[in-house]
Amino acid sequence: MRRTRRLGRYHLTYRIAFGGMAELFRAFTFTNDIGSEVSVEDDDVFKQDVAIKRLLPHFTEDRSFVDMLTDEFKLTSYLKHPNIAEVYELLELEDSLVIAMEFVDGKDLRSAIERSKEQKIPFAIDDAVYVIARSLEGLHHAHVARDDRGQPLNIVHRDFSPSNVLLAYDGVVKLCDFGIAKATHNRIQTKTGIIKGKVKYMSPEQAFGRKLDWRSDVFSAGSVLYELVTGASAFIAPNEIDLIFAVRDAAPVPVREVNPMVPPELAAIIDKAMARSRSARFQTALEFRNALLTFLRSFNPSYRRNKLAQFLKKVFTEEIDRELRAMEDYVLDATPQAEVDLGKNLIASALGPDAAFSKFHPSPTRTGANPDGQSERPGTSETTGGGTKRPKKRDRVTQRADFDPNDPIHHEKTQIGRRPQ
């Protein structure tokens, strides 16, 4: 058996990924707040999975970057949508900067694309359309979000790419990393004056370094959809400089020349999303989403998200089994400590007094909520990483603001949260 590693309110298990900006861990915490769908006793505490992204030291040592990231995450704290991964904390702890966010039990779209190629199982056209349509719902929510005074937040994701689209094994789609792209871009431009990032998914105006609006994300989503249905990137070049020029030109090989099996109607939708001129594109993510759903109703009227779930479970069979076994191997680090350092949540004021993180506890033995982020006495219970069970929730469906009764995939049980007042 392996012990978890405690980090504030959270218990880290295995590392999911490591990149140039951060390392990502699967972790869990404990809470007695699991929503109004269930009735629980006040002293009942349940395990909740979370994802922990710990930024690398060269980012955390840059105070101006930390300040920019804090400002961006305060804006994104307004985003509560079933297709956006929720952020719980931006935490300063143990000389580290940590992002605690909703854990999505699945893989990112980049991993799914790579695995489908390895196993020679093409990403189905209807699954591709579904993934982008759901992602666009999250984008639209962010684009039109307003603050408590009703003022537009003018959020642009800036990094809509396969690695930021999360696919749960049950077919749920969520966008992540709102806020990170702009802060990182500002830091790099300030220090070097050059463009960095996932260039091949950028819009032409982003490659030119111009001011961006929602339509930049629309172009990027179209670029990702192009790759999903053709199996090839929209823009290819031998080096990053040439790639930037290719993106600026925005003249990819026509979709049906790459894959003649793509229906002309879908190819036309992708062409419009990826128009070089912003005025020629879909003007909103919602308009793009509606076009895709209209196509999907015609292409596969009986489509349901369990089709995507079956695909994911097929290509990730070994990973799913390995991840389940890994969680069973962990036991809680219950080493007695004088107190637990919960760190400082830099966006606590923006999240509000009833934010989810304020109900998280490092111990399965509840010793009292601590919404102020101060240290608290730990419990001494030891439990297995997968040993605490949630009660079964009662089904409840809440209509979204853009709910369409003709949407062929509207049966999903989803709910938009409202920002705490």
C-alpha cells in the first residue's frame, strides 16, 4: 500500500501529467456538502476527487505573473457551467502555486486523438461533432459571462486546443484552463516580445498578436474539429516561424480533399468557422454550436453521448483498469501533525463565502469548517484512497439557458450553478 501526500486540504495520489508549465496530480479531499440532490446528516463526510495542478518554480517566482494569474482566475470564478471544469482554489502553499480544480475521470482530447491513431480506430464524425458542440456551449457561457454588477467580463479562452478539452469516460465534455493562457501570454510577451503557445490552433489575428475577441476561440474550435474529422492538423510547417505564417494565411487544405468521407454540410461549417476574416465566421460560439447540432440531427438523429463513452472505454480499457487499481493501493496519510497548513487561496474573495473549497476538509473526521483558509487540527483516521463512498444521487434535470428541446443530446442531467451572492 502507498500513502498519499498531503498538500493543504488535499491528498495527492499519482501524477497524471508533467509539462513545461506544471505537473498534474489526481487527489482527493473530504466534504459534507454534495449538493441538494441528496439528504445527508450534518456530520457525514464524503471523499471528493480533485485535480491538483502545481506550477513549476520559474512561474511562481515571477510575482507579476502570479498577480496576472490571480486577476484572470478571479474573472473565471464567475464561470459555472456543466461544460467547464470548475476551479476551487488558486493556492499559495509551501512555496508553490497550486490550482485545485474539478477532477474529470477520463482523458484530454489530445490523448484520445493519439490513442485512436495508435489503435487505428478513427474518431467518428458524430463523436467529433458532439465533442466540439459541447465545448462550444462552455465557450459561449464564458464569452457572455457578466460580473455581479452586470458588466461583461469579455473572457476569451485564447488556448482552445485538444489538451484543454477533457473527455470523461461517461461522455461528459469539459473545457479547462480558462485564465492561464492570457496570463502566460502576457508574461512571455513582456519578457521576450514573441508569441508562444499552441500555434497551430491559434486564429490568424492571434498569430499576428492583435487584440482578440470571441471569434478567435471560434476559429480555434474549428481548427480542432478539422483535425478530428480529417485526422490531420489544419496547419503544418517545418518550424514554428513558418507555422505562424501558415496560421496567418488561414488557407488549410480543404476538408474533403483530406477526407472525402466528411459530408459537404459539415465541411462547409468548418470552412465558415475557420474563415480568415472574423466577420465571415460564426459570430458567436453558440451560433457555431447550433450549426453543428443541426448537422448532427440530420447525420445521426439517434446520437447519444454514450456512443462517445463506448469509444473512450474501448480505446482506454487498460488505463481505466490501471487507474482503478492505483486508487485502491493508496491509504490516507494520517501522520499526526500539530496543525495543517491550508495555504492562502488567492481568489477566495471572488469565489464568495459559500465557495466549494470552504467546505473541503483534509481529514475524513470532520473537526469543523474553516472557510478562512487557516490551519486546523487534523483527524487521525486512516482510510483507503477509494474507501469512502458517496450516497447515490437522485436524478434531477435543470434546463440550461440555451436549452433546446430539439437538441438530440438534451437528455444529459446537467445544471448550471449560480455565483454566490
